[in-house]
Amino acid sequence: MQWLIATDLDGTLLDDGYPIEAAAAAIDSLPGLPPVSGGTVTLQVVLATSKTLAEGVQLAGQCESQPILAFENGAGLAWPTAACARRGTHRQDGYEIDCAGTDYRGIRKTLLRLREKPDYRFRGFGDMSPAEVANRTGLDEDAAAAAMQRRTSEPLIWQGSAAALRSFERDLDDLGLNLDLGGRFHHVTGGRNKAGAVAAIRQRLARVRQGAIVTLACGDAPNDVEMLRTADFALVFPGRNGGYVLPEDAAVSHAPGPGPEAWLKCVSRVIQSNSPEVDST
């Protein structure tokens, strides 16, 4: 059995303290990494996040297990060589890069046109300084600058009404863009979402690896819901309001809170209870 673990970062693997080293250690401590002696369980971790490639590389670079990155809500994919990157493709920071849909410049041009409607009041990262992004995210200015290195999505703070937001979402859809509702920010993307990214990764891995691939998705926010629903198993973390975006059932578990320690414990429990090759004692 092979597991594909797709995890959100903020509010899931990471808590508000951004413990990157602890998060990397949690990933590398999962049962099945390396493969269980005498068994067939293997793991591939995917960091499915609204963060940029630059931000994702900071965490992935701490991991010995070389996770795949589904950055900017899955519109971008970054494949390490160990996870079957192909020759002759665009490379950056040791990854094969694949971006889908409208690029950042095109997204910004569309948003500037839509802003002419008086009901559409918002501020995107492209309207902010690194200092403002740092203040709104809790990052330092260097990390905020990395968060602003966007390729195919724009985070924004919505300042209009709920009715105007629904109209804004319809207009974006008509223009070929998506609005992913997040915790602190909404994200305008030009292509693939997290669920689409995980499906593409699973399909590609299935072509080069033998055996069934079982997916476990981990997330906390509305922009994780489709990824959670389409996975074989889902691990849902509480949102900032304390609630869960999906109810528990046979395939959906609730985690008590975010952060590397809770994430490792809960993900390990799902793997152990559904993998006969892993000793759960």
C-alpha cells in the first residue's frame, strides 16, 4: 500500500508560531518513511498550500523525505527529482515547476478592472507593502517578501459585503478565474485548485509506481474542502472560529488542534489504523 499525504500548512501542520523545523521533523517521523521493514507501505507527502514556491521550499528544504509542493492553492506544482521529476522541464531550486492557468500579471490586470465596480472593495498583496503583508500575516518582512513572490494567485482581504463577494466570485468565474475562500485571506487563482493538484500528482505517481495509492488530505479551511472530500481519508483541523468544515464520518476524522505534534499524532493514527503493514502498537 502506498499513501499520498496531502496537507495544508497554516492552521494544519503549522500553528501560528510557524514552527518550520518542528513541522519538517513531524513529516520525516511518519510511519512508512522510510518504508516499513518487511512491508510494502510507502509514503509521499504533498504540501498543499496557499503559500508561494519560495515559502514552500523553506519548509520542504528542511525535510529529508523530499515532499512535493502544490503551492498557491495547487495552481503550481514543484516536483523534487526523487518524486519522479522529468527531464527537459523548467527547474528552480532543485524542483521541476509546473504552473497551470493565468499568470500573476494577468490576474492582477483582471482584478484592477473589477475594482472599478464600487461594491468590489478589497486589497490584494499586490496593493500592499512588505510591511503591511508582514503585519497582516504575522510574518517578518523577509518572510513577507517571499509570500509576495507570486506566480499564479493573489491573496486578498475582502472589504465589501457578503452579497458583493458572491457577485465578485461569479464575475471571476465568467473570466476564467477561481475564488478560493480561506481563513485570513481569499485567493484568486488562474487554474488548478488543491484537489486538482492532488489528483494530478496521484495520476502521475500511479504511472511510475506499482501498487494502489491511498490518499489522506489534511486541512482546516474552506479552500481545503474539495481536497478533503475527494480524498480516500480526510483529517480536518479546527478553523479559527473553532468549528470544522466537514463533519466526522467513516472517512473523516477531526484533529484537536493545529501544529506539528497534533498533526503527526493524528496522521499516524489514520495510517496505522488503515495499513495492515504498519504496527499500531
